Amino acid sequence: MSSLQQEQYIELSVGAETCAIRIEEIHEIIKMLSITDIPYSRPEVKGVVNLRGKVVCVVSLRNLLGMPDEPDTRSTRIIVVRYQDEYVGLIVDKVNKVTTYNEIHPPTSGHARSREAVFLGVGQREDQLVGILKLEEILGG
């Protein structure tokens, strides 16, 4: 373990999955807002929100990861990230905590190639493994 400060991550839940995003990629985390629909958009694009005068596109992380939509709950959040000089909101079921990982392993090469491509790596803390999301792969697809 080096003396450098460990990178921090926001751990989140999407369905039964626990994932993480590097904290430096996150602009802010907000409660669910009223979303204005965009006709003829892709299914994962839920619409746009007005965030303090900025129009922010909002997408479902569930849909991007191949999961069906679920109704919003009190825990549903929008994680606003910066992607290609714009802000994009990711709808997640729950934001769990800020954390660091003792070890980060390369993503496993399973049978589903597109599935492994969405992860930068797998964070390990005690006996828990958490996939660290690769935003450029998820949002660029």
C-alpha cells in the first residue's frame, strides 16, 4: 500500500447490482426531479431536467445495464456526471456511500463481452466485490 491517498468512489445500487463510480467523475447527486420526455429518443433516455438553468439529459442506468425499469422510490437518485463537456444524469435506485477499495482487479473476461466492457475494474473490500463503471463505455454506446 503506497502512502498516496486512495481514490474515492460512490457506491450505488441498481437492481440487485452494486456498482461504483469514481468520485472525480461525479458533478453532484440530486433527488429525483420531474423529467420532461423527449419524443423518439432511445429507450434508456428518460428525458431532460432543468438543473439550475442548465438542461441535463437523464438516462436510466438500469436500462444501460440491460435491466427493466422499476418505479422510482424515495431512494431513487440522479447522479450528474460530466461526459464529453456536457452534464448527463444517471438514474440509480440508491446511492449507498463514499468508499475506497483495498484492491482493484481488472474486469473478468466472462462470456458476455459487452458486459465486461462497462467496467473499469472490480473493487475489493473485505469479502465484497463491486464493479467500477466505465462511464465512457456506458454513455458512448
